[in-house]
Amino acid sequence: MLEPQTRPIPHGHGVHPFPHRHLTGIFGLQPWEITFLLDEAEQWIALNRASAAKHDNRLAGLTLINAFFENSTRTLLSFEIAGKRLGADVVNMAVAQSSVSKGETLIDTAVTLNAMRADVIVIRHDASGAVQLIADKVDCPVLNAGDGRHEHPTQALLDALTIRRRKGQIAGLKIAICGDVLHSRVARSNILALTALAADVRVIAPPTLMPAAIERMGVTPFTDFDAGLDGADVVMMLRLQRERMAGGFVPSPREYHALYGLTPERLARAAPDAIVMHPGPMNRGVEIDSVVADDVKRSAITEQVEMGVAVRMACLDVLTRAQRGVEGWA
Ligand code: ASP
């Protein structure tokens, strides 16, 4: 069993609970650092639900650049709303991904972003490792909004927050992450976060979409969907990422659905109160049936989107504390 989430957050003696300049991934975070970000996010949920003013201006005067080199709807919008609710000046730079080579172009990008004197930069890029490369070159905190197949840390945090709120805890839960694990940064970040928080994580994928040696990440792999779902408390579906597939990883969407699509019959194998999750965008009728996705009792999918704003507010706040001179962080 890995470190349980109940371990106290170290305070005092000059140690603050999130001693990282950037958030480029879940990798390298301690369980209590993850829990700290989830706890911080809780405070924003009520503000986001307020029917009147939804502002807290603690980032007033700071400039947030959302630099998205890969398409995004919900993540870009979520970071934009999070930044605006905290009072930052938000600038979105949506650059259609070209076939640029990495190296020099990325470094040029970093230099350009740095010259704009942003106070915090959120980056999405289709190359794994691109965000870290830029983070190493700029003077302000950088948040990874998804880099290639590598990581999508705020997605994992919002998923963990959703699970914790629905189930009351994460430690000991049976969580099945299902589908195109091979191409999924969401799966990777979630595996890192949920195993750190002591969940019992299973990954379910066709053999062609199962990363080699995945059990080294502390999960149990299944290629049989029904067997992997048995008694699961959380069923997290992944999008079939056809844009990342060069060649025939799956015979056809129809056949994929027959073997790996989440139907009500399949869901019946999970725990009776199991919740269903999906990071979006969904391929309805491929990895998930509409009747499951839209089942208000089981589906936590819209709650995931809601928690996304709270988690991103927490991350923007925490990462800018040092430069804002917040006591104990500067
Ligand atoms: N929106 C998520 C991501 O950016 C999941 C997906 O695209 O399938 O990785």
C-alpha cells in the first residue's frame, strides 16, 4: 500500500505545503502535496456556484497567458474562467498546431513568452516534454494543460477531487481506468495521482492500447473489460484517441464498442453505486453509451467539468503565492 492521503501536511520550519515552482506533472508530487491542492480547490467551489459576483481578486494585476498549441475547448475555457475569477489579466494564445519541429521552435516560443513578462503561463502542446522545456526557460510559474501523451496534471486533480467528493475518500477505492490508455495523458496523470492517494487502480485496455510494463506504475492491467470492472467503485472511461493513432490499433469503432464500450449491462458488473467518469470530449456510442454518460445518478462527467475550474483556480493561486509575497511563501 502506498502512502495514504491522511499523512499530515508538513507546515512550519520554512517548509510550505507546495514547494514547487511549476506544475508540469503529477510525477514527483508527494501524496500530501496532491491532497493540499485538492483541499485548496474546495474553497472555490462555493464561489463558483454563487449566483452573484464570482470574483476573488487575489491575482489582480498579474498576467496569465494561456498558450495552447493544440486544440482544446474545455481546458482552455476552464483556465480562462479560473484566471478571470481570480482577477488576473488573461490572454489566450491559441496557435493551431503546425508540423513544427521541436528544439529551436520551442525555445523561441519560450523566449517570446518570457519577453511578454507573463506572471504565470499555462501551456498545452502536442509534444510530450514540451511544457517542461518551456518551463526551464521562463521566469514565471508554468502549468501543464496537457503535453502529448505525457501528462495532464490538472485533469488528474479535478478527477481526484470529483472522486473524493462523491465517495468521501480515495484510499482503498477500486478505480478502473478504461480504454485507450496507450495514447492518454489523462490516464498517466490519473494513475500517478490515484496510486499516490492509495487507491487500488486497474487499467483496462485492448492489448494494442495497453502500454508495456504498465504494472510498474502500481496498477493491475486487464484486457478483459468485464473482469476488470468487477466490483469497481469508479469507472473512468478514456476517449479513443484516433488522432494519435498511426495505423490500425483498433479494428473499427463498432468492434471497439462491442468489446470495450461502456454499456449499462457492462456497468452492472461494477459496484452498485459505482460512478462513471470521462475527461471529454466523448465519442458517444464508441467508448461510452449515451444512456450511461447521461445517467444523472451514476455519471460524474459534468461535475468533473465544474471541479476543473476550482482546481485550476487553486493551482493558479498556489503557484503565484511566492511572487505575490504571500506570507510564508515568498
Ligand atoms: N481532454 C483530454 C485531453 O486533453 C482528454 C482527451 O482529449 O481525450 O487529454
